[in-house]
Amino acid sequence: MNTRPKKRRLYKPRIVGGNVMTPADLRRLHKYMLEIEKVTVISDEMRAVVESEWPELAHKLPPKGGVH
């Protein structure tokens, strides 16, 4: 049995839509993305965050070029 603590990913703050996304914001977004089935509306900037940070979750995003 592995007794090592789970390694927590470190996030750097990012500017998204003119606002700062803190590491805590990014952790919450990741948790949300894991829990939901599908995103229906997302901005291009937030899409870029999801695609760069968690490419394995990009399938939950709506098709590119849709309504924002």
C-alpha cells in the first residue's frame, strides 16, 4: 500500500478575461470540470485554460465557434 500523500498540482495565477484566476480558483474549476458532464457555454479565454491545464477534459467543452 502506498502511504505517500497524494501529490497536489501547483497552479500559477492566470489572467482570464481581465481578471486574475488564483491557484484556488483553478483548483475549484478543475473540481467542477471533473464533476460535470458537459459545458454548454464557455468563453474562448476559459476554453484555453481548460484545454491547456486539463486537455483530458476538453471533450466536455462545446464545439469551437459556438455561441459564447
